[in-house]
Amino acid sequence: MNAFENLVSRAVAQAIALAILPLSLLLATGAQASPIADETGFSGEIQPLIGVMSSRSNLAVSGDQKRIDSLYSLSSRETRPIGGVLGQIDYTVVPRELSLYAGTPRSALADGELGVEVGARYLVGGVGLLTAGVIPVTVNDSEVWSDPFVVGERRDATDTDRRGLHLGLAGIAGTGLSVDYRLYRRDIDDERSGQALELSPAERRLLEREGTEHRFDLNYRLALTDRFSLTPGVQYRRLDADGAANRGWLLRPQLTARYEMDRWSLSMTGYYGVDRYDARQPIYDEYRDGKEMGVVAGVRYAEPFGWSNWSVNAYGVWSERDSDIRFYDQETGLFAVGLGYRF
């Protein structure tokens, strides 16, 4: 995993699951059906990017956050450069009807996911564009602190395995309606939450983070003019963690505006959500309920200097999570630019 994937996934995922939505998400509405090519063969896009990210989070795994001095305050701000490559490849099996894909779909990025997805798209006449895929690996939370509640000494990181399935239907009955369902399973190599505080076995079980996540999305794209569209939507997540203090739900309405003019494409998404949990966090004797808000914006300029199939892209992310337990507060800002090439 490279530094860009780790940092951007955290920024976008926390911004939207706030953890989360999410880079190319700015240019995708998630409700717009991706067309299947007119000819059999390969196509795709590759997009190198560089940028900078600034964040504050007690849960972020980085060198600057290995040690914290309090369980009742937010960590210091960390700013660092980022860089990497995004991309996806498609193979059209049946023109305008069936294609296979691998990479990072823009619809997944719009949800704050950065990882690998492999699957197929099938255009069902009169029904819509059906997508079915497997997610063998995600970058979101690829590492966590084995015990995030260690104070005054170095915290140890541990790997996580997060994988899932994806089913979606876009352009339902020729409309702008789309629905998506994703199922994720999360396993942590060395789960020791609360061990440093000498909690009882029952209290430590409340803090366990492994489990499954169900994610439902409903969006409707409204083409107000040939150039301008609005996509209102809502996302619901059910977090079935093994520990009841981390088990709960998230409800996040959002609105995406997109404007296209000649070679320019502009997009902005705003969201505001709330989450609720099933049990009190035993360290603080409070629920870690909270609210989230954020804005994701992007600009795409096609064929700069007359270069066919190339584009210049710029992305910005701002997000904030306000939890009833200050330890879980998060702030994230990100800016990235780069060149994209379609083939």
C-alpha cells in the first residue's frame, strides 16, 4: 500500500463515514449509469496525483500519532504530502450490453472507498445497468492502533483485513434513480482495545471493532439542463461490530451538483449525517454518538494543450466529525492535482 492510498482513503472515508466518501468522487454522482463501450475490447483510465493532506484524529495511524497524552483531547494537526496513482480497466464483452472491470470504480470513491473491485456490468433492457462485484481488499482502515487508548507511551499498529461485495442498479427504468448495496467484513490481526486501562473482560468486549457493515445508497440524478444536474441522495450504514459500543447506524443525506461546459467539468458534494450507537463506551460511560459534515469539490479540464484523451484534475476535501466523546472527533482537509489519461 502506498502513502497516497492510505492517507486519501482515510481522508475521504472519514469525511463521508464520517469515515469516510472517498478524489474522483467529485466528478461522479454515483447515480449516473456508466455507459458500456460500443466495441469489444479494453478501455480505461489512469490518473497519477500529488497533493497535501492535513488532519487531526486520535485514530489515524501515522508516525506523528504513535503517542497521545490524553484520552480527553484531540491530537495535534498533522500535514504531509501525498502522491500515487488511481485507475480502472474495463473489457467490453458484448458491446453496449456486458463488460468486465477491475480497479477503483468512481461510484465506490463517491462513497469514500479506496480499494480494488472486480466485477461485471450488464445493461438490462427496460430495467437499468446492473453491477455485481467483489472487493478483495480496501485501503480504508488498512491499519489501526492495536489499542488506541494507550496514553503516555508508544502505540502499536496492527493490520486489518476489510473485504466485501457490491450490488448496484443504476438508471432504473430509464430514470435517474440508482440503488447500491455493499457488504463489508472487517478483521483485525491484534485487537487489544482497552487492554492498557485494565478494563474487565466484559468492558473490553464492548470495545471490539471486528464485524460486518451493511451499506445502502439511494440517489436520484436530476438533469436540470444539458449542462447542469443535481443528485440528491441518502446513505444508511449498519455497523454490526462485535463490540456493542462500536455497533450502530449512520444516516447521511447528501447533495451533488455538477456542471459541464465545453472541456470543463465541475462538481461539488455536500453532506450532513448523524450516527448512533447501541451501548455506552465503557471508558467514558457515554455513547459515542455524533454528527458529521463535509464538502468535496473537483475540477476537470479535458484535452489541455490539445492533448487528446488527457485531462487535468484538481480535487479538494474538507470534513469534520463531532462526537459526544471528544476522543473520536476528526478533522480532515485534502487537496490533490494530477493528469488523467483515457485509453
